[in-house]
Amino acid sequence: MKGGVLHCHCSKCYSVPVRKRVRKRTPSLTLLSLPEEVLLCVLQCLSAEDLLSVRAVHSQLRDIVDNHSSVWARISFKDTWPTPTSLWLFEKAAEKGNFEAAVKLGIAYLYNEGPLLSDEGRADVCGRKASHYFSLAEGLRAQSADPFIWVFIRPPWSPSGSCCKAVVYDHLKNECDRNKDNRGPLLHCLARVLQFFEEDEKYDEAMAMLEQSSLAGCLQSSYSLWEINRKTSSSDPGRYLQCVRTLRDYAAKGCWQAQLTLAKLCSAGNPLGLETKACTDLVSQLFSVPNTSAKSDTSAILKRGIKDSMRYILVDWLVEVTTMKDFSSLTLHVTVGCVDRYLAQRSVPKACLQLLGIACMVVCTRYVSKEILTIREAVWLTDNTYKYEDLVRMMGEVVSVLQGKIR
């Protein structure tokens, strides 16, 4: 073959030119070539740092990121904390509906840990900002979810008059007075805080807040009032039956406290007059979902490299802390539950397992017990292996990953 011509030695044939085959190039797949719906799903799965990098690549990507709140609401701030350089990013994401950003900003300002702005270390400024982001975080959750921000602002308060917790409480109360919409969870949190005080005036104010919160649609406030009025209705059979029916309605709407109480009543007797099988089915329905989630949590923990022996050592240490501090077994079980649910979703280095455990206990004692475990005492219990700010930030990680669902 010469010059692309094939020469045949057969006398019957002529020389026939051979055509070269040209391969068609397939267009390269880029982010901009994806349909916008698919592109949004990709962007929502990115971390905040990666999102900024993608945003800087092309003007079209920048416009898509800036014009879709869903992207900011879904991005992850895993293992990152507000700093002076990243503060604007957290604030923008929180305003766009990002729960994790709102929680971490609220905790950072409450404990003056994170932004570290020289002119904003005062309790009045930090308290005002913490209340804003705590309010955002509470408003981003489902209406049936158990309000949680009271855990961070509950007493004891500093008697000096410059307590950031007290400032947050006052700002949240003013917000409820100004804004009549979606204030049910906030009023419930304020009532929970007041219930820790022993003054009769505080108690009456807490009851009034629970009434207002219940009227605003907060299931937890409705159940709290039900629990308070429960004893007065037990003497009258008619009122007691109506009381149990009301409890069943709260349980059907998703209030876990009502579900647990209804299960206890049905196991102890048959207040609704149901058949035995119907009563058993009712109780089994209430507990079918938690059992499934518990099994999935265990398998997810193993997949993330947490060995049974590592978890055993951590739980054994938490038992020691519970015994030493005379906490209830309920506090221990809720703490371990938070640890397992966190490990099912996030990987934790072996060196940080103790930090995770004590952070969960700090949060859970505030949720369950009258006596809390302070942050400084928790740091001391770890033989000062971790710093104060390490524990504060891990608390933010835990609450954000669990979406505020402590139990």
C-alpha cells in the first residue's frame, strides 16, 4: 500500500483507494451540561468549602448557586466551625434555611466561641445574635418535633447580671411578643426555662406560656398541659376517658411523649375499652419504627469502622461518669442513644470518641436531669484531654447532626 492506495496483483482488479475512518468525538460531560434539576442535586450534596470552589469556576454556576435557596439550605458544614473568615458563609446559609449553620452560629455566639470578633464579646451583643440563630434553627424543624433550644439557655444563670443565657431568653420573649406567627415552639422553650425556677410567679407565667404555645399548635405544650391536668381528671370516669382520648390524638399526631404514655396506659390496663388484640396492635404500632431505626444504627456504626470493643470502652466510661455524678439511668440511656445515632451518620476518629461521649452527656443532662454537667467539669472528667472550645464545638456537631432530636 502506497499513498493510501491498495494495489491488487490480480489482473481482474483495479487499484481501489481506502477511506480513512474518522471517529466522532463525544462531547465531554461537565456540570454546565447537566439539566438544572440534576445540577441542583449535585450542588446540594457538596460541603460549604466545595460549593465556594464550584461557584468561582463559572458565572453561570455562580448565578445558579446564588439564586437557589435550596442549595444553601442543604450544604454541609461537617467538622467546620464559624471563624472570622467563614462567618459570612454560615450567616448566609442560616438565613437561607440551613439548620446546621443556624445551630452552630447560635452555640458559637452563646459561648462566645467561634466568631471571636473583638468588638462583639459582650453578653448583650452575643446574646442577641444567639437568640436570632436559635430562633431560626427552631423554626426550620417540623411542627411535631420536640423543641430543643431551651436546653442551652436553661438555668443556672450567672448572678452577675451579664449572663448570655438570660439575654437570649429576653430576646426570644420579645420576639414572641412581636411575632404572633410560628411562635409555638419558642413559647414552649421559654416555659420550660421558667419551670426550673421555684417562684410561684414564674410557675404561673410558665403555665400561661404553655397555654399560648398550645393554641399556636405546639404538640409538646399540649401534652405538658395534659400531664399537669391528668391527676384532676382521674377521679371522674367520664373525664378520664376523654382525657385518654385526647392523649391518643396527641400520639397520632406524632408527639413521642404522648405515644410513650399511651403505651404505658394500654399495657397497664385498657382505658379505651378496646379488644385485647386491638390494644396490643396499638402498642406495637407505636414502637415499630424505633426498633427498626435502632437496628439500622447498629449496622451503620459497624460500617463506619467503630468496633464493638471501642464502643464498649466508651459506654463503660460513661457508666462510670453517671455513677460518680449520681445521674439517673435515663440520662445514661439517652446519652448512649445520642452517641449511637451520631456514629451512624458521621465517622469519628478514635481519639475523639471520648469527646463525643462527654459532649452527648453534657447535652442530655440538660435535657433530662435537674442537675447538669457543666462544660468545664466535663473537660476535667476527660483529664483535660480536650479543651473547652473542643467540647463546645462537638456539642454543635451532635445537635446539628441529630437535627435537634435529643431523644
